[in-house]
Amino acid sequence: MSNVIDLTALATQLDEATLRHEAATQLTGQVALDLATAYRVQAEGIRLREQRGERRVGLKLGFTSRAKMQQMGVDHLIWGELTDAMQIEEGGSLDLSGLIHPRVEPELCFITRKEINGPLSLAEAGLVLEGIAPALEIIDSRYRDFRFTLEDVVADNCSSAKFVIGALRSPQQAIDNLGVVMNFNGRPVQVGSSAAILGHPLRALVQIASLLHQQERVLPAGSVILAGAATAAEALRPGLHVSVDISGFGRTTFHTGGAR
Ligand code: OOG
Ligand code: MG
């Protein structure tokens, strides 16, 4: 293994896998990658997207629930960047032929009303929000067989591919223990509770604020934050109507198209 790390070369491998929708080899099999360097590869990958005209719109957390950690064999909270090109319209269509081996997971989404420029307590977290919405995240690891180490998945922008956001609800609405059901063509495929996300989804915001603070970063008002999946993810195939129902809160949907 090489000790000299070329951030751009590593980010380009993952970027090309995305553009060609062909799986790539795990980076940790090629170089000795630590977590801090993995985040630098992630940042370089976002820079490549920005060069193509994509705009950063917010952040996502990963592995905030046991269900996800167990499914992927990773037990550390991670974060990635979201761009405008990743958003699909609510009720819209997702062409799977542009992806590698996509999966979908139910999430909650926060939209900020104020800039986040310092640590937040759980009590303060709700006060920076414009609203909260049901969401679905489509993840698509760029790695072969959807397998990775913690460092690999961080370098790969936490498998981020697409996301759908439903109608915004009041930030005052209680979200700590809501039933979450994800359906394929009207049949439940994953069932859980919003409490699975760090015991309380607003803790995702507390975590984001603390991570931003450590990196001396500020998140502008109007940003999107995905709190992390409440259940394990499910593989997508063409011809699916996918929905998430969050009880007493709301729902959002999209459908899949394209041959695979
Ligand atoms: C990594 C992304 C994890 C979540 O919500 O936990 C994530 C993966 O599972 O490929 O988005
Ligand atoms: Mg997710």
C-alpha cells in the first residue's frame, strides 16, 4: 500500500464511478486512509461536483440508528454533503439506470431558519429550524458489493445519491417517537420509530452543530439536514412506488423507472 495520498486521484475514482454508474474498488485496499484524510477525499469529491455546477444545499448524517449500523457493520456517526443535483421532486420519478445499486431509507429532514454557527443544546436545536419534513434518502455506495470500511464510506460522501423531501411541518411538532413505515407499492418493507435516530431526531442537529463547530464551519440559513435513517435500507428496482408514512406527521413518495 502507498503512503502518499493523492486526494484528487482518489476522489476522481469515486466521481468516475458515480458518472459511469460502475462500482469502484474500496480505497482502503489501495492506500492507508485515516478518518481525517477520508473527510478530505470527501471534500475533494464535492469540489469536483461544484466544478460541474452543482451547489451545496446542506448536510446528512449517517449511522445515527442501530438498525443502520448493524446493517452496514459500521458503528460510528458520519456526515456528508448534499447538493441541489441530488434532490428529486416529491412524487417524482427516479431513473435507476443512472445509479449502481441504489437503496432507499426513511428519514426526517430539517430545514434551517437561522445560520448554525456554534454548538446547540437539544432545547436550542428546535429554535434554529424553519420546519421538519418526512424524507426518503436514496443511497448508492460507489463501492463494489455495497461494502466499505468507515473510512471508505466517508470518502464516498457517505453513499449520498438522491433525496426526496415532503411538505414542511412546524418545528414545534413533537418528533421524538413517531411510527415510521416505508412502503413499496403499498406494502410495508421497513417499520420503525423516529426514536431510533439517536433516541431523538433533534439530537442529529445537536451533532451537526458540534461537528461544524469543531471544523470552524458555519451552515447558512435555508440548509437541508437529513437526520439519518430510522430503519435499515431496502434495495430499489424499477417499477416501484416508494413512500414513507410518519404517523401523525406526514408522508412523501417517489417512483422508480429505468431498466437495470
Ligand atoms: C452509508 C450512509 C448511511 C444513514 O442514514 O444512516 C446513511 C450507507 O449506509 O451506505 O445515510
Ligand atoms: Mg441516510
